Amino acid sequence: MYRQIALLGLSAAALSAAIWHAPIAKAFGVGVQPSTVEMTIKPGDRQRQVVTVGNVHKTKTISLTMALADWTLDENGKLILDAPGDTERSAAEWVRFSPASVTLKPETSQDVTVEISAPYKIEDKGDHRFALLATTMLPELDDRGEVSGVWNRYQLASLFYLTLTPSKSLPEVTS
């Protein structure tokens, strides 16, 4: 279990670096910070986290829609996003955020407030997860730099990893 958590931490850190530095993110000029959030939370607790969405593009105004998703990593460490509430360890039902959409002028940012309210009774102790997604649609440009008529969806995530307390560490070493 400890090894899995350590590997998950390393995978999440690598994933956050990949999301922040991915060429596609730079291509459309948007970033989210922090890209990963780890929290300890007790049943019945309320916590708040601010996620900053920024437009680093020098000339384009970009509108984004915020949403929630569940996330897991596959056996190769690849991020898998699912609909909120679809996974066993989902915390999406505990979450509210505001605003639901942002329009960012060039070289500006805006904070999105994420409120987490853990229920008093939680049957599944241990870790729970959700992702805050920032999504936009942008036109594809042809070889001449003109709009081709095709639109692409771009999505960035701030991954939340919540550990319920009290919790037990049950390390297991496997081959």
C-alpha cells in the first residue's frame, strides 16, 4: 500500500509537470496552478483551496468552462479521467467551486475557489480523488494561419488527492 501511495505521488508529480510543460498547453496559452493538491481531511471537515487559471498568451482572450471529474492512473501511470462520481474513490460529490466559467484577457489570471465538505459518515476510509477541469474550444489553424473550420477541445486539470483521517498505513511490498 505504501509503495502504491509513493508511486502514485511520483506519478502525480510527473503528471503535473507534464501538464504544466506540455507543448499543447503552451500552444493554447493556458495553465492551472497548483496542478496537484494533496490534503488531509476528517469526516465532517470543510476545506478551501484556490486554483489559479492563467492565460499566458500575449494577444488572445480565452474563455474556459470549469467542471469536475474523477481521476485515476492506469498501470502505466497514464491519467484516466471519468465522469464525476463514477469511480469508487470519488470525492466529486463533496465539492463545489466558483466561478463556473472564466474569460481571461491576454496575460491575466483568475482564481477559482474550490470548497470541499467531507460528509460526517464515510464508509470508504482512505484516499479519495477528484479533478477540477478547465476546458476551452479553439479553432484549428491551417498552414496559412487561417481558421480551418475545425475546432479542438483543450483541457487542463488540477488533481486533488484527499486522505481521510484517521487512516492507517498498511505497507505491503510486492515484487
